[in-house]
Amino acid sequence: MQVENTHAATNVPHHHDGHHGHERHWLLSWLMTTDHKRIGIMYLWTSFIFFLIGGAMTFVIRAQLMSHQNTLVSPDFYNQMMTMHATVMIFLAIIPAITGFGNLALPLHLGARDVAFPRLNALGFWLVPAGGLVVCSSFFLGGASENGWTAYPPLASNQYSPGLGVDLWIFGLHLLGTSSITGGLNFIVTIFNMRAPGLTLHKMSLFSWSWLVTSWLQVIATPVLAGAITMLLFDRNLGTSFFRPENGGDPILFQHLFWFYSHPAVYIMILPVFGIVSQVVPAFSKKRIFGYLPIAYSSVAIGFFGLLVWAHHMFATGLSPWFLTIFMLITMAIAVPTGIKIFSWIATMWGGIVDFTTPMLFCIGFIAFFTIGGLSGIMQSAIPFDIQVSGTYFIVAHIHYVLFAGSVMGLYAGLYYWLPKMSGRMYSERLGQAHFWLTTIFMNFAFFPMHYLGLQGMPRRVAYYAPQFEQVNYWISISVFILGTAQLLVIANLIYTLKWGKKVENDPWNHHPDTRTFEWEISSPPPHYNFETLPVVR
């Protein structure tokens, strides 16, 4: 892709964030900004704060599970921790983090000066801390939801979950879902209408392709979740019977609606990470990505199939065997486009001049350990096996290899990759590599033994368990404590970067010409208007 500057579009739009002449107080300029880069940074800070909160909940959970009859916390409080840990990590940490990287990089990759609707973008961000405060406020208003992040009826009914906990959870998720929908619409319009001249879809970065598919998933699937939890709210407070079997309702209907969103949500959390990996791997292999079009269209295939496999979470509900067989086959088929990506990343590194920087190490770790999560997912796509491990710690192991070894490690790759561009300074490579190795080692020590516990029959979401599982749980807890503490190295590295980091040029990574996207052609950090003259692709 040959990029030239053109003077056909030299009018730099007036910016209202107070970058010139200190028009606003520094803090006020951030709080009222509509600059996509600042909004992206605020998304990342917000998600990291909630990541630490969710991690603190993990410490409580694992401290309780260090012995089989521990009395550290009550079973009710333990259930609250379980519910809120998953809710915070999924809706307030991972999804806002990927949205942060979308805000930071997507307009730059498209050669645009901002997203299509900057004020809507700002609204989408502010809905996230608002939703987080609503969800977490339940701890101080009678107790949080205790029925798990899936909120299945009748566990989420007034009979079993009285009080405000479930209601506040629903209201908070409505705010967070609205943020996802507005963000998805904004990115779709930005991709289709604001690409640089000459930047066709087949010349876009793979990061942009991943966000095109992710945005459609957000727009299509999120309203279905909104409908499901609204019906649940009505059942709890207005006397309706959508999911109350005693009055003719169907609790299985909630599972259909919930998983129609929540399975695509897995791809909402992983597709942008695929895009990050597809940028980082060729950058540090010093060669063009292998199989650009297969990677791009495999993202489309993942998004399409992701909307068709929701019932593979419901194999143990007693649905018709022929109906579930269809979902089993589609679930197995979805492994093919994911395998195409993994093959292409490995082929890109093969024969390249691989530079084992911190972003590249996190990408390699992502490829290796996300594959483990994918393989256990294929195992669960077989109905007989899934029925055996349903509700056990095998499921816990699988989801953590997908979302921690997958999404979180990929997000760290993106953080270290774009941190010099965001800050204008280079991070500490020594701290970054220490962070990688501690995370990799103790992540596997923490989550891999959970496969064994699940196969041995230990149920998940329990505060007490059989004594034969105590030794394994003890060492899992120790590993989780070390893993969680190691994440503080990110804060240390950010402080080092901002205070002592070496100033960098436009392209501190010295990209191969075939791997350089638009953001590496402008200053670090980028100016508020991104491009003084819009780039043109020849």
C-alpha cells in the first residue's frame, strides 16, 4: 500500500478540547473531550480500574477456596463475589478495554480525523463508569446479585433473589449495553464513510476488519440481551410471567435470549484482539502478514457463525437432540476460521526476522494459550462430553483460557505496542518482559489445573467442596495471588514511561513498509487533528 499526502483536504477542523492556548483547565479538557484518542485513553484507564476491582474479588474467591470448609466469607457473600467478578471482568474490564483500543487506533488506521459522531462517542464512554457505579452500588444497598452473571430464572426471581441486587444489575447492564450499541454504530459509520481516499475495504488494516465485524455483532446482538433482562425486570417487579413457569412462562426462553447475545459477546471480546495480533505479529516479524484476505474474511465467518451457535451453551437443558446436533456441528465448524488465523500468524513468523519485544511475546503467548482454550471449546462442542462437564470447573478453565489467556494477553500486546505512540515515550522493556513471564507462568499454574478439577467432578460456583480437591485448590489460589499481584507491574511501567521513558519518533518500531499503518506516519503522540492533510492511498 503506497501512501501519499495530498493538499486536497487541508482544512484542519477547529478542535474544542482546549489543546490550543489552554482554553480550558487541564482536567476539564479531559472530562469534556470529544477527541477519540483521549476517549480511548479514558476507556483504558476505566477498564483497568475495574480490572483491579474484579481482581480483588478474585482474591476473595480464591482465599475462600484455599480449604474445603473455609469460613472466611459466608456462602451468600461468596455468591455475590462470583456474580460480580464475572460481570465486572466481562462488561466493565474487557469490553471497555477493546473499545478503548478501537477508539485509539481505528480512526488513525482509516486516515480519519475522528470518529463519525464524536459527541455520541463521548456519551458512550461516560455510560461505562455510570453503569459500573450502578452495578457496584448494590453492595451498599442490601447486597449484590447472587445468581451468577448469567442471571438464569428462577434463580434471578424475587423468590430466590429478593432485594435490589438483580434490579441494579439489570439497570447497570442497560447502560453498558447502550454504550456498546452507540460505539458499534459509530464505528460502522466511520469505517464506511470516513476512510482515506483510495483506502478500499481490501486495503484496510486487519484491525479495521476486526472492528467492522465486532461492531455489527454489537448492534445486532446487544438489543436481544436488553430485551431479555427487561422481561426479567418486569417479571420481578410488574407481575408479568415471561419466565415464571408457575404462570405459564418459560425459563428456558431466557437462556435462548441471553446466549443469543452472550455467545457473540465472546467474539466481541476476542475479534478486536485478533485484529491487534494481526498488526503486531507482522510488525515484529518484519514481513507482510500471510493470508490477508483469508484472515479478513475468517473474521466475517466467525461473526456470522457466532450468531448461530448460542444453544451450544444449553446442551444440558433437555432440548431436542436433533436441534442440538445442528448447534454441535456449527460449533465445530466455527473452529475452521479461527484455525485459519492461527495458521496465518504462525506462517507470518515463519521465515521472518522475529523481534521478541514485549508486544510480540504477549502475542506469541496469546496464540499458544488461546489455542488451549479453543481446543477445550471443541471438546465441549461434542454433546456427550459437554453434558458430563457442564457446571464443573472444566468450564471455568475453558472460559479463563479464552478470556484471560486470550483477550487479556492480546490487550496487553496492544497496550505495549501503542503505548509509545500514545505517550510519546518508550516503556521499560525489562518491566514489560517481567510482566509477561510472571503472567504467563502463573496464569497456567492457576487455570490449567482447573481442567483436572472439572474432569474429577468438582462443581463450579460453590463455596465449599469435597476434601479431595483441597490440595489442588490451595495451589491454584497461591498462583492466582501471584498472578494478580504481577499485574501491578503495568502500573509501574506506566509510571516509568511517563516520567523517565525515552522520547520516541513517529515510528519507534521501525516498521517494514508492508506493515506500516497511518498512525506511524505522524508524530508520537498524534496531534489532536490526527492528519494535517488527509492521506491518500495509491
